[in-house]
Amino acid sequence: MVPRTTLAAAHSPATADTWGIPGPTFLIAYVLLGLVAALFGFVQRARIIRADTSRAHLEAALSPTETAMLFDDRRPVLAGLAQLRGYQLVDSTGAATRSPTDTEERQLDPVSRTMHRYLRDSYQRRMPQLVVATREPLTALRHTLTDRGYLIGPEQRKSLLLAALPLIAVLVLGLVRIIAGIANSHSVGYLILCVLVVIICTLVLLRPARLTRRGRVARREAVQRNGHLRPAHAPAYAAYGPDSAALAAALFGATVLWSLDPGLAGATGTLAGTGIGSTGNSCSSSSGDSGSSDSGSSDSGGGSSCGGSSCGGGGCGG
């Protein structure tokens, strides 16, 4: 009776290998699959971001609001407001003081022109209202910079998602194996650790990308080239021309507007260091790439951190 009981227990479903694959064998294969999928994903991400998809290679210099768009979607509003103040087209309350001349009309950025028309007819001058009022030129600006190869476009975002699909498939496989292993009363501790690493790598791989390589280079060079406009240097913006304040606001954020005209900054609800035109370290540093989530070098290095763990005993892979 004892041998029969032992034999039956040995072949009972509770002790059978999940899917007929021993835990250690599955875990080794899973780690290898994860490494291959992560390496593929990060290499593809770096390739997509570094690719030059622009339609023109001889580019004109970026305007202040175009430069501001390299930082975030709302900073062009701050740059446009600073440009209007630099041309003395608005006063310290945000009200329009006069109509621009024909020459000024041509020199103003589209965001600035739209904002001036709005301020001429409206008493709502807080930053949220200015963002809404300039929505159309901001959308056009975003599309223009995407066509010129500075911003990641819809096609590139789709390609980035496709690059992450193999790693997502590995993640799903690991989760299903964990559920099956628990159902069979098998130990899945090491597999859970591996799946956690895969989750982290997947989140890193799926993180939003904003700038292409051209965009990162343009942003970094603009910051380095115009370091003299930093508010910490107390520059006389008028001495550098009417567009200098707009460019400074594009590069260094809301502190520029407070330095240029505290009354205007207060009247429009501009918050130094937060909100629209925030001057965080990632935007004001000369490197500029550390604050971006689309750095090709960090993508390439991310694959090496996805190398999971190893199985130290039988059954650890479910």
C-alpha cells in the first residue's frame, strides 16, 4: 500500500511540472527571452529617436517660440508674452498698448500675434486663458517642428510602441506562468522577481519620448549659446534686442519674466519655478538631455539593467 501511495503522490497534479516544463528550465529560458526582448526594444528605441525624419535639411534658425516648444507645449506662451513685452506691445498689466507696425507684425511669432489680438479684446489675462487663446498656433507650431525633425511624431510613437511589444509579450508570459504555478502549488518566488524586473524595463521602454536627436542637440546648443541671457546674470534684455527676452524665457523659464517685468508676471499669474515656464534643472542645464526621457544613450544602457535574476533551486520558475 505504501509504494502505491507514494507512486500516486509522485504523479499527482499537485507535483506535476507546470505546462510540463520544470521551474528552473522555464526560468532560464524566461531570463534569456527577457534579455533578448529588452535589448531589441532599447536598440530600436535609440534608432527611432536618433533617426533624421525631417523633410528639409537646410533649416533656418529657430524662433523664440519654436525654441520654447523644445522644452514643453506651454512654454511658447511664456516666450510669446515676453516677446510682446520686449516690443512694448503690452504693458505691465498685460493689456495691449498699441498695434504692431508692419515690420513688427512680420517679426512677431505666430503665437505672439495671436496672443496680442486676444489681449487687445479680453480682460482675462491669466496664463490658463492665454494657453487656450493660443491653442491653434501652438498646434501648428508642434506640427511644424515635427515635420522639421525636432519633435517625435505619431509615426515614431507607433514605432516606439511596436518596439516594446516583444517585452510586453514576455511580461504577459511571466504573469500567466506565475498564476499557473500558484494554482499548482509551486514556488514562483524567483519568477516573480524576474517579472518585476521586466515590468521596470517595460515602463522605461514605454516612457514618453518628446525630442528627436536633432531636437536634443538644438535645445542643448541654444542653452549653451545664450548663457548670457540667464536671469542669474542680470542681463539688460533691451540691449540685446526686443527678441532677447522671448528667447531667454524660452530657454530659462518663468524667472525671466519676473526679472523682465514683475508686474506683468504677477498680473498673468506666472509662477517662478513651477507651472508654465518652470525652470527646473532639466530645462536650464547646459546639457539639456538629462531631463528628457528620450535620450538615446540612456536607452541603449537600459537594456543591460534588464538582466533579471537566476534560479537558485528547483521549482523557482513555477
